[in-house]
Amino acid sequence: MQVKIPRVPLVATVAAVIAAAALLAAPNPLRAPADADSVWITETGRAPQTPAAPATPEATVSAPATPAATVPGATPPGTRPPVVDHGPRTGNKVALTFDADMTDAMRSQLRSGAVRSYANLKIIDLLEREQVPATFFLTGKWVEQYPDVTRRLAANPRFELANHTYGHLAFTSDCYGLPRIAEREMTADVARTFDVVAAYGGRQTRYFRFPGLCHDRKALAALAPLGVTVVDGDVVSGDPFAKSWRPVVRASLDGVRPGSVIVLHVTEANAPMTDEALPHILAGLAERGLEPAPLSEVLRLG
């Protein structure tokens, strides 16, 4: 499906630049990245206003239609997006996040019958049954493959929907063997995914996660026109291709703290142990006095 991407009106662009300049002049308690490739953390979940290189003509896109203050993760378009690992280390909330990957190779496996499913409904069943909040980072191709499952996620008021690119291509070289997207296509790819996901309603966000958590200066600059917050995560479960649920549980609980963002997957065939691990993860969080919450709530606490 080809999505037409409108250009940003000149007035909106000027307004965004003025707003960014005003924020730069104000005292900023947030820690900026030491270098382009470093991951840094905000204590409020808000973005520092660091100017970015302008988007290429091929990737000109419109800012989010909804005011930034009302959309979790929204930042002023035209500034390099913040990259967050976790929320403030206060309280007892943590975020369960689930990536929904879908590549062309994965689609081919589904068509050939080599793989039964990349949508782990057992995970969704458990989250719904136990009324557990979660945030789903969706690829556009996964949404197109599983429209009914996407409607189910969007219909749950405890679930947030976020962006994980259109086809799970790498935004840097040497990213877990993923094919690389051309730099000139990066902005349009992410914008297209926001459009695909937005059609389903529900709790929309401007959160974005890179495939493999791989990003650099150029990748971040490509996202500047979109007004997003990049979310990595401080607890990586290692569930893709795990052979047992126990290592997934250990990885999810060993380093978890208040404000943590736990990275899991809802793609059944390439993360086959996640549904078995999840009940033990939830029990372990409860034992530690920690409670799952939507990502937007975890990042804004403090």
C-alpha cells in the first residue's frame, strides 16, 4: 500500500523552529548524549531540543496532526529525537514492551507454510486475562499481515501502539544481519508506519524503536521531521530464538528496576519461549514490588 506523504506547511515549520529555539534558551536538566552513538536517558521522558540536519527532499513529511502535548512521545518536529533507555528510578512502575517484527523473508515463510505464525496470541490472552498494561512496537508489514490482531490490540485501553518501522530493515550497517534501508528512505518508511498504525485507533503514541536497537547520527537525523521519541530499553530479554523460557526470565528480572523498559517480542515463530516466560516474569516483578504500566506512564513519572 503506497501512502502519500504531505509536505510540512512553511508556517508550521517556522513555528517549530521558534519553539525549539525557545527551549534551547531555557535551563535544561537533561543529559545530552556524549556522542552520536551513545544511548542517553531523560528523567522526564521529554526531549532535549537539539537541532538536527534537515530532512532530504524525498523524505519531507508532515508533523503529527494531534498537538504534541496530547500524544505520548511527541517532540517538536525538526529536532533530533531523544533516545531513552528507561524512566525515572522512582516509584514501582516498569514498562513491558513487545516488538512485532515482520520482514519480507518472514512473509515468505508464512506463505510457504514453513512457519505457522508470527503473532503470539497466548501473550495477548495472558495480558488481557490478567489486565496487564503493555506497549506494542509494530512494524507496518506485521499490521498488514495481522489486521484482526492489530484491531484487538487497539481495542484494549491498557495497550499502547508504537512504531517499529515498516519492514524491519536495519538503519545502520552490521545490525544482526538485517538488510539495510537506504538513508533517503528512512524518514518515509517510519512516517508510512505511523499512518498504517494510526488507522486502527486506540492509544496511539509517537514512540519509535529501531530494529535491533541499531542507530547512529544519520538515522536519528532522518527521524527529526517526525517529532518522535526513540525508545531502546534497559532490560533486553533475549527472547528471539531462545530455546528455553528460563534464560528469558533471568534476563528480564536480573537487572530490572523502577522505571525499567523491558524489551520482549510477540512474534511467535522467532520468539517461541516468550509466552512461557511471561507468567514467570510477571510473578518475579510482583515479588520485587514492581508493577507493569504503559510506557507513557513509566517515562513521565518522577
